[in-house]
Amino acid sequence: MSPETQMSKCVFCGENATRKNSNGQPVCNEHMREDPKSVACPECGLPMKIKEGRYGFFWGCEGYPKCKQTFQVEAVVEKDGD
Ligand SMILES: [Zn+2]
Ligand SMILES: [Zn+2]
């Protein structure tokens, strides 16, 4: 198996993202026009920022390395049902 680029998930809905918004957040076609999503760190209250790591995109606290709070993109999507 050759390593493939991991498909990133839309920060809004968790569907496969097709592009990034102005803040570098992966978004799907449906959410590309949304204002950039903001997530506050539950540990320190600072904003979380989308970062790209070896295993894809994730939310990391702006207070890093003081605060090491992170979330998977999928963990912070709003699931408002079908
Ligand atoms: Zn979306
Ligand atoms: Zn924090």
C-alpha cells in the first residue's frame, strides 16, 4: 500500500473537504462560503487553530506549547442530524 494523501474533513460537517477557506480550514463545497469556524479551547479559552500534521488536519490550541489541547476535526463538527 502506498501512502495516500489523507482526505481531510470539512470542519463544519465532517464530509470530505475539497478546498480550504481563508483561514486554511478544510471545507466542503457546501461550506466554502461560511465564515471561518472558530473553536475556543476548553482548557484555557484561547482560540483553537487548524493545523496540519502528519495524519492530517487537527485543531490545536493557540496557546501551544503551553497548552496542548487538540481535537480531531471530526470531533468538533456540528451534527444536526439529517
Ligand atoms: Zn461541510
Ligand atoms: Zn488551550
